[in-house]
Amino acid sequence: MKHQLKQAFTNPKFLVGFVLFMLMLLTAIIYPLLSPFGALDMISGGYSAPGTYVSVQDVAGSNKAEALKVETVGGSAASLLTEDNKKDMKDWLVKFGGLDESEIDISNGDALVEQWFAHYDSANKQKGITSAKKKAYVRLDNSLREAGADIILATREEDGSLAESRTVASNEFV
């Protein structure tokens, strides 16, 4: 084996190929360790999130907007609820929200969301449930509050306060 390696490394064609192969291999191993970019940034910009290619300043300053005829969020936060979410909300409202089970109708999603907003407070003492379940309720509450939220564009006034200059609806695209 030692004799064969010695013969291979004396051949100039083999040496050129070996050096090129080692350069490529070492570059593939060392470059990601030294690169300040993430993995997707290194290989291409083709994996960027939707909307990345639109400048935020262009969107904010645009006077042309077109509202789609399709409701992008289903009309309300209630459209985001699954049957499991509705049952969990009902359980929480009965156990910790102070509501009677007969007051809660899980078939009416909008009324259930209104009751949830009126009674849910993550600071309530919630004895008897795990911390994972508490965090799930917080995530559910956050997703309901963010559903269908409009983007409010503001400008700074001379006195330093902010004034609403335009509201971009959730179904409006520039």
C-alpha cells in the first residue's frame, strides 16, 4: 500500500487532480464554518420568504392598492378555530373564566371568540393544568388576537407624536 501511494504521488497528473479535489473538499468543509451568512443565504436567495422582494418603503409609500375579492383570513378569528380549540376554550372558560357550561355555544365561533376575549387572562390562577397547556392557551389567544389584523402606517408629527397615515387591510396588496 505504501509503495502504491508513493508511485501515485509521483505522477504529475494525479497530483494536479488530487490538489484540485482537496481544495474543493476543504472549501466545502471550511467555508460554512467561517461564513457570516446562514445556510440558505449561502446557497441562494431562491428560498426567501414571500414578500421579501418587495421593499417595505415602496409598499408604505404606494398610493396604488388593490383589494382582492377573496377574504384572506376567512372573515374572522373564529374561522381559525378547530374543533379541539373550541373544546379547549370551552373547558378553560368553564374552569377558570367563571362561565356556566350552558352559556357557551361552541357551534357559534364568533360568540365563543367574544367570550374568550372578555374572560381570558393568562395571569389567572390555573391550577390543575400543565404549563404546556397554559402556554397552548397563550398561543391560542395570541393567534386569535392577531388574526385579520390590519397594518397601520404612521408618520411622526412635528411634536414627536405618531399619527396614522394609512391602514393596509389584510386583503389588500400593493
